[in-house]
Amino acid sequence: MEYNSKIQNSQTDGFFEAVLKLENMEECYRFFEDICTVKEIQAIAQRLEVAKLLVAKKTYNQIELETGASTATISRINRSLNYGADGYKLIFKKLGIIEEE
């Protein structure tokens, strides 16, 4: 079954194809430093960390203190974890952060 995304188009397909060609951490750093601003990379990394902490059952206050994320950001990520496209769950399973169901 193919996933139908609301963000899918030829440009995002091209971007994701490029990302899938990256082979190691150094290549990721090189590519993302060129394609994103420092703030964009930091924001994405922060969102992933917030999601990890939510999965670990940390409180919003704990997460806010640990990551510096606003409660609005934490709430949005929590909503994605519960009602999103399961992208966080997919990567957390691959990273061994959560168990396969």
C-alpha cells in the first residue's frame, strides 16, 4: 500500500529521494548544513527530542525545561504522535526507542 501524503509533489519527491541517498552522518551534516539554516536544523532536532520525551511520558513542564520548546510546540508534536501520519512511531521503532506492536 502506498502512503498518500498531503505534502507530496514532484519537489518533495526529489528532496526525499536526495535524502535517501545520504549514506552516513557526515553526508547528512554536509547536505543539511547547505540546504537548511542552522535554526531550521535545530528546530527539527528539537521536535524529534520533544517527541522522544513525550513517548517517555515526561510532562510538558519537564520537556519545556529540557528542550526549551514552547508548550504550543510540545502540544503540536503530541497531537502528531496521537493523530498524525505515524512518522514518529515509524522512526522510533527503527531507532529501537519503542517496541514493535
